[in-house]
Amino acid sequence: MASDPTATKEPNEFSRGWTVLLAGVLGVACGASPIPFNVIGFTVEPMIAEFGWSRTQILFPITIFGVIASLLAPFFGSLADRFGVRPVALWSLLAFGLSFAAISLTPTSAATSTLYLYYALWVLVGLVGIGSTPVTWSRAINLWFFKHRGLALGILLLGTSLAAIIVPKLAVWGIETYGWRAMFAIVALLPLLVALPVGWFLFREPTPEERPKAIESASGRLTGVKLGTALRDYRFWLIWASIAMIATAFGGAFINMPAMLGDRGMEAQTAASVMGVLGIGILSGRIITGALLDRFWQGFVAFPLLCLPAISCFVLLGDSVTFPMAALAGFLLGFAAGAESDLIAYLTGRYFGMAHYGKIYGMLYMPFGLFSALSPIIYAYVRDTSGSYDPILSVAIFGFVIGGGLLLLLGRYPESLPDDDTPEPTRAAAGVA
């Protein structure tokens, strides 16, 4: 049984784990979770001009990437459970940076083979990049924090906010200055020259002595259910369905936001500014949601916050939208996205424990990645066939409300979790990757 978290006074969690948290923030910001989604929307117009491809064809790579990454998430989570998060995260970060830069090698020929090669490069990004996402980074943070876990996860996932604020403007600058190909190589410098060096020196799991006692049994082992047990729990599938609905509604709105605003007469730099406001919304959602989760039951926090983007969809309906209204829509959309990402990691740890966190989180990350990847081409297809994004925005309104409502059915957190009977992996907590 888990220890009472209030029974003994432990050192402040932030004083022990802040360096790991800093490395995790940069790892998330420069990893495969936010960067592809923050750049591909700005390649639509230049690629239409160069190749004459449709919006659906141009955005299809993000679906390829997302589907592959989602299916591999449980595998990478299992690797993190077995070998530790440090080697998995750092090697994947390196591979992601190199493969993302390789997209710049796309040929200039307008032949059909160019499209297929472009897709193949995105397949490679999906195969190697998933270990640089919160699937790995969040496991370490959950192991360092318990009392302030919600806030710590919120801070960790600020990385996606930083990416949403910085990467779109960097991408637009790269495209306007050097072209869309060079932009991929420029953005790839973020994981290679920023996150990887910091992670090498600062990122690690805690030793057993450094872990919060509340995530251990009396014997000192991590507590938590196995994946098979989680899959037989109705709460797992409620969370899974909620994530799927929210991701489907959000992903397409996020990726297609520059094109959506372009349809309404906004310039690329103005659209990038809206995406920056969206990033601020994600940032705010991360911190506020995390702090609230440490104080209140998740249902009271999640439902109202996940309903906010329904307002965004309503604002974006119609033929025109002013910058202030677009900025408001972006902020609310980002705020809810920040809340959802916090919830995936938080609910995994609270309802199912840490013993097999990587596998279970990977399974719950799967609908997030999968439907975030499918959503952009659904939005693009509706735009290509109907001439407007309004039909899919109308559907998304209901997706946000229903998806948030499902989390109200989860019930209270378990008071205790079983002792893990699997021997912990043999690894040095601060060892080299």
C-alpha cells in the first residue's frame, strides 16, 4: 500500500527536482510533440505555389507522423519503464533533430515521386521522434513530484507553449528568408543545439532515496497497476475516449489556423501572431490547470476548461474575423489544449500509479497523437470539398463539450495502489545515456 503523503515531512520537491524539470521543459519544447505541428501549417502556401499540391496532400504528412508516433508510444513508454527515461529521451531527441532536418533534402522536381519521398521523410520522423515527447519526459517528473505533481507537470508542458510562441515566427522567418526547405533545417537546430546539451547534463530519474514516499510501498517499490489491469478498468476507456474527442476537435483547428485566418484575409505574419497568442493560452492553461489539479478533483477542473474552445470555434465561424477576435479564439483554444495535455499525464499517475506508467501513458497518448494527426486532414478535406471550414468547426463545438464531460464520470482517485512485483531495472539514475 502507498504511504500516507502527509505522514512524514520530506524536502521540498522543487528544490530537489528543478534542474530535471528545466531540462524536461526544453526537451518537450524542442521535441517531436510540438515542433512538427507548429511548422507544417506555414508550408501550405509555398508548397501550393511550387508543386500545385492540394491542402490535403500538403498536410497529410502530419497525419503520417502522428499515426506512426501514436502507435509507437506504448513501445517507447515500455522502453522508458525498462531502461529509464534518460537514454530513451536523449537518443530520440538526437534522431528527431537529424530526421527533421533531412526534410530539407526534398527534391525540387514536381514529379509525383517527390511527394512520396516527402512523405517518406515524415515517416522517418515518426519512427524515431516519439521518445522526445512527454511520453518520456513526464515519467521522470512524475517520479520526482507528488504533492506538487500537477504544477510540476504544468511547468514541464510549458515546453509546448514555448514552441507555439517561438517556432511559428522562426518558421515564417525561415521560409521568407531562405525558403521552406531550409526552414526545416533551421528549426531542427532547436533539439540538436538547445535541448540535447541541456538534457545531457541535467536530465535524470531520481534515485530511490530521492523519490516521494507517496509513490512507493512500504517495501520501497513503486506502486501501480499493470497495463492489462488498466485496460480492464472503465476509467481507462473514459479517459481514452475523452482524449480522442478533444484531440479530433483541436488538432485540425490548430494546424489549419494559419490557413483559416488566411481565408479571412489575414497576412502570414498576423496569423503567426495569433499562433503566438495561442501559445500564451497553452502556457496559461498549463500553469493554472496544474495548480488547480493539486487542490481540486480533476472533474471540477477539466470540464469547464475543456469547454472553452467551443467558444473559439463559434468565434471563427463566418467569412471574416478581426484580429482581436482571432486572438481571443486562439487564446481559449490554447488554454484548453494546455489543460488536456496536463490531464493525460496527471490522470495516468493518479488513477494507475507509476510502476508501469510508461506503458499506460503510451496507450493514453495514442488517441492524442492519432486523432491529432487525423484531425488536420479532416479539416483540410472539409475545406477542399465545401470551400469553408465552418462545417467542421460546428461539429468541433460538440466534440469539446462531450469530451470534457466524460471526465466527470471517472470518480475519486484510488486511495491506494498495489505494490509492483516486477523488479526495478538495473540502471544508474544519473548514468550516461
